[in-house]
Amino acid sequence: MTAEAYLNFLEKKIHTVVTAVTDESGHPVTCVMDIVHSDETGIYFLTAKGKSLYRRLRSQAYMALSGFYGTSTMTSVAISVRGQVREVGDSLLPLLLQKNPYMYEIYPTPESRQALTVFHLYAGSGEWFDLSKKPIERASFTFGGAKAICEQYLIGSNCTCCHKCETVCPQQCISFPSDSPKALIQQEHCLHCGRCMVVCPAHAVIRTNAQEV
């Protein structure tokens, strides 16, 4: 899927997410909010100007969020997004209220809706994690010009093809291609549990650092 499709799923299917910023002491603070709009440039949400979240977003201009869709753990899809945010004011407010009419029940009068402002998470990265599939499906995406972050387990050239990693992989996502001198981890199915690295006698498995690619 494209980044826009992932963000659209976040808006339409999940909608309500848990967000994280830091407080004035640098400690994490979470809150629950709705994704009220999305497009190819990012996602949009509302908050009131008197809230602590508003002040923190104005001062930090960065946030992270996660959402969950499904009836149980093994039927679930989760999306996590993090990136830069900016206030875009009330110019989009009529559109967002039209798309999310329940907001009229929370802020019923024009005067009360003057408290609202729109924020745009416009440059970031995200991860898709689908437990409803066998094996699990993992994918990463970026939007708004953000650079991708490479975090994964890789198998180096000192692999001896002893198959020990294969025996401990919970998703059986390690293969031994006939045209390759080493094992291969299928990144789209990897849980990032790290067992392959622990059991490898040749120390051929490495976890990459967070690195822009």
C-alpha cells in the first residue's frame, strides 16, 4: 500500500488513537484523540487552545501515535506514526466538522467552536503491523519528505547455514535460498524478537541501528 493508503486506514478504520508527547519535565504523556482527516501530505486532528496538549504541540512540534483495529489480538492491525506537527488554524475546520459531525455535540455552539484549532502531522514515518495474517505482515512507510529509518535484523557473510536461526524463528521467516551463500530474513514477516541473533554460533546476525537510508 502507499503511505496515503496507510494514513487513510488510520483515519477511516481506526480513527481513535493514543498519542504521546513529553511534558515540561521531559516525561512522556499520552492522550486519546481522533484522526479527523488524512491526505497524501499527512493526517489532521483537532484540539482546544486551552488544553495542555495544545501548549506542548506548539512548543515541541513533534508527536507519536498508535492505533489498533480488530476484535482481538490475533485479528488485529496496528499502525504507529511519528513525525513533525504544525498548527494550521481554523481554515479547515468547516470541512473537518462536516466529516466528523459528532464534534457538534461536544462543541455545540459557534462560540464554543472558536476554542478549536487544527493540527497537521505533515512529515513522518509509520509502521504497519498485521497479526491477522500468517505469517504476520510488517511494513514501513514515510510521508511529507521524511527519510526512512532502517531498523532490522540482517544476516552477514559469515553465516555458516547451520539452520539454528531457522529453528527458533516464531514466524518461520528465515530462508536459505539456493543461489545465496547465507540465510535470508524476510523482513516483511519478521517480529524483531531477536532470537536468531541470540542462537547464531557464528554471530552472523546483527541488528541495524536506527539509520536514515
